[in-house]
Amino acid sequence: MFPKLDPLLHSELRLAVMSLLAGVDEADFTYLKKQTGATSGNLSVQIDKLTAAGYITVEKGFKGKMPRTACRITPAGQEAFQGYVEALQEYLTTSKENK
């Protein structure tokens, strides 16, 4: 039986955001937008969903006179992301074994 995939992380954009944040201490909104190719509105909505789930934190502030929104993955987010990756690996392993 296949492991259950976290539906929150199964979204392409949310998975991309989590993948980017898993490898850095923090990333700002502009960086995430550029890397994912998402619109500001869509990215904002997906960040809100990840924040509500406790997977990331968002800190708003300024860098000089420019507004800055910084995102960080939380320990719960790191655990959820790792579990998602492991579940996908199990799907792939099972698929290879059944050929």
C-alpha cells in the first residue's frame, strides 16, 4: 500500500516553495517569485496556506527603505517536507519493483 501524500505539499507551487526553503535559512518573496515564476497574488495565497499549516514563518520588515517579506521553513515544515520526499521515494521504489 502506498503511503499517503500530504495534500498541502502536493500542489506544484507549494512544493516548489518548500523545496526552495528547505535548502536555505530564509528566502524573500521576490526570490521565491522569481524562482517559481508565480504571480505575486498566487504566491501570496500559497505562502498564506503554508503559514496557516505551520510549515513556514513569514517576517515582514524593511531592507533600507524597501519592504521585505522573508520566509523560513519551520521544524514542522521540514518534517512534513522530508516525509513527503520519503513517500515519493517509496512510490518510485514500488513502481520499479513491480516492473
